[in-house]
Amino acid sequence: MRICDRRRWHWLPVLVALAAAACSGPSDTAPSRTAAPIDVRVARAEVKPIARTFEAGGVIRAQTTAQLTSRVVAEVREIRVGPGDRVKRGQIVALLDDRDLAAHSAQATASLSAARHGAASADASRDSADAALMLAKSHHARILQLSDRKSATPAELDHATADLRVAEGAVRAAAARSAEAAASVAAAEAVARAAGVTASYSTLTAPFDGLVTSKHIEPGNMASPGLPLLTIEATDGFRLEFQADEARVRSMRPGDIVAVELEGAEEGMTISGRIAEVAHAIDPAAHAFTVKVALPPAPALRSGMFARARMRADVRDALVVPATAVVRRGQLSLVFVVDAERRARMRAVTVGAPADDGIEILAGLSAGESVVVVPLPSLTDGAAVRAAGGQP
């Protein structure tokens, strides 16, 4: 019963047009039977396979977005940029109070200097121990020779041997102190580098060329890790993100072409994008999958714009005529059908989805009927026509 009701509604525009033609009277619409035929170009209504389209709304977003945050707790001293400003990679965009960080860096530098002086002292002590060892070895050798010739007492030999052992121990101790001093220098250098890196956290720079889209804090406020200060978006690439249910997502593949109509752009600007990513996990809030479409560079693209994505779904058979054959008059869609008497008969139709080479006709026309492709403004209901090439 519902199907029958829907078909009756499809025929409603036809009935309205026929009633309007009847009320106008023959003198208003019926052309002279002796008028010369009007040359027209005709085409036949044909059943063709057309693709059903799927349409979804989404938001344009930059492919690369960065929220600048502080890595330390410090007061914001200066914000040098604002929303709408373009920035270059490495450009300073914000400054934090660095007095505490600078003091720690200076302390680390002083500790490094002290460690280096200590290392120099340890190296000097090692050189002195080496010299003492050489002297002890020389003295021990002379006493040993004298002892062999019975010219030195055993006590003198024992003293020379003991002095040699003491000198060797002093060299080992000096070497250990020198190694310890070198390790202290390495540790101080690491601390100094860390302090220098931490001090650099007081200066925030742009991570890439882009556009500042948001400022989240003002000078005088306290910045802390995790609290965004600025948002910067790259302007060299945008994407459209929209939601699609499971039934639609099954037919989508990365690389598929998508027609994207930009809301608010001049005359509804449409650009062609490609699906870059189809989420494999459903969004629990939207109960749908997120689809991301990579867009080509275009001056009209802005982050946050609303856009509509249109893509092909399944294919079905439909009655199709050239789109130019349909004439819009108010809320009515009309075509001129060429009958067996070679006269143009105005007929109201119900149009459906656009096709690649025409438009779908839901009601008011049958397959095989001839329609005027481009009706002239002077063409009226019942006018004699002559098709291009002399055929109706």
C-alpha cells in the first residue's frame, strides 16, 4: 500500500500541470496548426545503470596541527603572535620568565668549571707521582747494585725497596684520583647541558611554517606542562573528516575519489579529494567510523569549514534523460515530449538523482519516448517541431 501511495505522489506534479494547461484555455497554449516547424534536437529516454550516491557532512581540518605547551612551570612574560598571524619554523612566539632557569644554568656552569679545575689538579698530582716513582726506581737500582758488591747494607736495600713500593702506590692513587676527576667533569658537563636545555624551555618557537589559529593564555598567567599556550596549523595540506556507518564504510577504500563541496565558498565550490584513512574502530560517541579525505591545495580551504562529501555507493537501473531537457518553472520540472504527430508536448515529471550523462526521471516519462534536449524559450505545448536531420 505504501508503494502505491508513493507512486501517486510521483504523479502529482503531472496532474497539476495538466490541470493548469486545461484552465489556460486553447487560445493561450495551442499554437497555430499552420506555424512552421521549430528545429530541435531530440534524445530518447533510456534505462541506464547509475550509481547511487552517498553524502555526508564533515569539517575541514589541517593535516598538521600543534598545540604549544610549556615544559616547565613559569610565568608567561610575552606572547609575540596572535590568531591569524603566519609564522615561520623556528620563529619565537612566546617567552617565559627564565630567571630561575638561568640561575640553575649558571650554577651548573660553575660546578663544571670547578670539576675541570679538580681534574687539572689530579692530573698534576699524577705527574708528580710518576716523577717520584722514576726516582724511587733509579735509587732502588743503585742500592741493589751496591748490595751485590757488598757496598750497601741490607737495611739500605730494604729502605730503597720500601720507597719504591710507596712510589708505586702513590702513582696508582694519583691515577684513581685523576679518573675520578675526569668522571666528575663528565657528570658536570651533563648537568650543564641539561640545565642549558631546561633554560631553553623559556623560549617557545614555531615547530613548522603555519598559521596561528588560537591563543589560550595571556602574559602574566602561570604556564605549566600540559596547559596549551598557542595552536598552530600548517597551511600546506588539509583534510575532510566525516562520520559514516558500518554499511557505508564497507564500500570505502583508501585512494577512492570523493567529491567535496565547500560550504560558504564561491558558488558552492567543489573539489576532488581522495580517501586517506578509514578508521578500523568505531567512535563510541557517534556510533560511526571516522573517514579522512585528503584534499588538494585550494585558496578557499580554511580549517574549521563545513563541507559535504559525495561518493558513489551501489549501482542501479534508472530512466535517464539529458539534464538540459528538464525545464524548471517554479516548483515544477517539465520536459517537451515529441509525439507521433511531430509536436512538442509539455509534460511534468519528477526528477531524481543526477547521473553522469543526464538526470534520473522517477515519474512522468516512459523509456523510449523522445524529448527535446535543449528547449527554446519560444517552444510551447503542441508546437510543431522538426528534429535535426529532418527526423522527429
